[in-house]
Amino acid sequence: SLFFMVTGLVFAPKIMAGFAKTNWLRVYISRIFRIVPLVAVSVAIVTLIIMLRTGQPLDSAYLKAASAWILSQGQPPLIGYAVSGKINAYVLWSLKYEWLFYIFVLPASAFAADLMRGKLPSWVLPFALLILSLAIKPFLKKAGLVQYLPFFAFGMIAYECQRLASTVRFFKAKWVPFAVLICLLAGTISEPSYGLVQLFAYGLFFISVACGNDLWGLLKLKGSVLLGECSFGIYLLHGIVLNILFVDFRLAEWALLFMPIAVIITVLASAIAHIAVERPAINLAKF
């Protein structure tokens, strides 16, 4: 949920700039270099794990299956290993919707921003997207992209909030962290997933952070900044680390005891991946 809100916040400036003023080729190139290289590396790691477990070499179907993983089109079995997706906890599912945001929602929203310019205030667009997606969602048996659109809209609303000095002052008040941490907890334990409680609970927490509330300085710590830099790697690699510990080393019964070790391994691996893969790829896209 927060992942999709981040997308809305990050791309709100480009949406508000309008369709005509956005270099869409550069946007898509930057997204490809930001996402695909590390996903490809994670797929290579999963492939190596399967080969070591089964002793099987790459087969004729591997390239097609691996391409589906890398392009976020699904996670079919690799090298005939039926539970291939369990190795990374099936985390690639969200990237499919991330690409749909980039391909359809971003340009459509930017075009709408052009139509509204000079006629309506900019905040109308994210609120309209929020209301429209919530209104459509109950009528779709398989909500798909529409299920996550409200979270994207909330990210755009957060962008609008951080542009208002009065809103920023409000969310930086000393009592706000107590309230928004309660919201974070409420969103985490609420059911159903991606429901209204989660939407608004996470939304208030996210808006406060977007407006500069650092939770008593916690989010400004070097460790927090490091985790932010490595967050995509943590997302892609944490399932792999846990799978190795639980399947190959059979530590599932000792999960709580070994969880701190799993955290350390995941963060170190993600930091290495960021330095060796993510950062060079991001810089390469800035040609």
C-alpha cells in the first residue's frame, strides 16, 4: 500500500507538469533502468538456488519463463521447479501494477492535468482519481489495477499537502507522530487488505512523512537513510534470504531466534546490490 503511495508522490510533479511538457521517453528509460537490472539479478539468484537444489541445468523453456519474471508478467516455474516463486515470496506481483501505473495512469493523469490547467485547482485531480477509483472498485469482480489506484491517488494528495505551508506545520506538530504511528499500526492489522481502513490509516501516516514529520528524528538517522536507499533490494531479496534459511538450513522452527541474522544478511546483500547494480544503472539512465 505504501509502495503505491510512494509512486503517486514521486510522479505527481510530472503529472502536474502536464502531458506535453513531459519527456515520456526519458521517464520510461529511467524506470526501466531503475527496476529491471536488480530484478534480473534477483531472478539470476533464484535460478542459481534452483540449480543447486535440483542439479538441473537450464532448459529450453527457461528464457521464456525468466523473461516473464523480469518483465513482471508472472512467475512461472523455472527449470521445472514447481515452487520457484516461493523462493522470493512472489514479490514481483506488485511490479506488474507499477508498470501499469507508468504506462496508463501517468500519461492519462498528465493529460487530465493539461485539461484542468487554469480552470480548476491542482488538488482536484488526485481527489477525483481517489473518488472515481473508490466508486468503480465495488463493481469489479477482479479489481486489478483499480484496487491500488486509491493508494496512488493518496500519494498525489500527499504531494499537494507538502506544497501547503499550513498543512506542513500541522503535520510537524510534536503530537502528530503518536497519532500517525497508531494509524500505521491500524493499517497494518486491518482487514481486508487494501480496504478503506488501510487506505486512510496508511494515507494519514504517509502524508505526515511527506510533509516532513521525521518521527522524532528517527527517519533522519543514517541507518534510516541507508534502509531507504536499499529498500528496493530489501523488497526483492528478503524472501530469498528467508527461503534459504528455512528450506536449505531448515531453521523454520527457530525463526524468531534467527530473524535478526536474516535482517542483517538481507540489509548487507541489499546494500551491495544497490552499490553494484542499482546505482550504476540509475546513473546510466541519466545520459
